[in-house]
Amino acid sequence: MRGSLLILLALSAALTMLAATDERPVPFVKIVRIAGSVEIQRTTEGDPVAAKLGDKLFAGEVLQVKKGGKVQLCFPPNTLVLLKENSVLALSELTPERRTATFLTAGQMIANLQEALSPGSSFEVETPTALAIVRGTVFEIEIDEPVKEGEMPTVRFYGHRGQVDIMFAEEVLQLEPGSLIQLAPDGIPQLLTHSRKLEEILEMFDPEYWEEELKKEAEKEIRKRLPKFG
């Protein structure tokens, strides 16, 4: 009897130790800059709430950037993501030591991985037509609105720094700096080049850029409140 009790106590202690090692902080994405109207869908049933500077986003939540809005996010460990107006981004999975997965369903996104991810880790962006897998780079995704209802949108991937694997159907293409991969609704990829400059892309992450955006927003609000004559 005493031997069985000791075994149970030992098992309990072992389980407690395992639980303690599993009690890690829940990873989150933080809003570090914001301009214009941005909303967060916390649950599938609840109403979206207005996003604000410093808000934390968790796996399973969706961010929607309205017309005229912009938002800059910080993913762990040190990845910056800029979403432009009319963008919708779902946070599918947040496990920085293994896999960070997002789903961009509309709009435009610029990802700036400021440091290489640890071995075995990946940062993934799914779109309606393809999946981008990266491990340290700057790249851009644009999704056009579908021409016809029910039709797949045209998706463009712009390479700015480093390499990105673009996976669609059963093919894998490498996105290089200066290259552009366009996927039309017919599913046939076009390998092109682009002239967008890396310096201009990186400027969008600078505080000065955001100060100008906020200044424009404030001026717009002032004009709305001014009395109209005539």
C-alpha cells in the first residue's frame, strides 16, 4: 500500500512539473502604430471593436483595416507588419519558436522580418491562392478585389530582400529581390520584375512616416468640422 502511494505521489509530482514547464506566456501581436479606422474581431459571435495603439491580438482573432486606415503590428520575436487600407488579416497560429501563420484575405501587407528566425521556425502568410513561407526577409503582398462575384482574386507577391517560397497547387516558386510573382484567377503564375525601391518600403516603418499620416488624419477631421458656406 505504501509503495503504491509513493508511486502515485511521484507521478503527481512529475505531472506538476510538466504542467509548470507548459505554463509559458501566451504569444501575442501588438499594435505599435495606427492611423484611421481599424477594427478587431475578437470572437466569431461578438461585434468587432475599435482597435487602438497598444492593443494585443491573439491567435484566432481578425484585424480589419477600413478605408483610409493603416496599422503597424509587431509579431514576436521582432517582425514588423504593415497593413494598408481595406486589408483583412486573420491570426491563424502564433508559436514563435515553431510557426507563425496568418491569412491575408484582402488588401495589402508589407512584412519586415528584422532578424532571422530561429532554426525550425517559420513565418507564413496564406492568401486565397497561395502560401508564402519566409525565414528573414522584406516582402509585399497585394490582393485585388475579384472582378466577378465568386471569382478568385489576383494576388501579387513583391520581393524586396531575402527569399520567400511561394507555394500554390503543387508548385513552389522562389521570390527574389526585385521579382514579382502574379497569380491570376486562372491559376497560371506570371514571373515578372518590379521597380519598387526597398528604401521607400522601409520608410513606411519609420516614426516620421506615421507622424505625417496622423497629421493628415487630424487635418481631415478639422475640415469635416469646419462650417460649410454656400
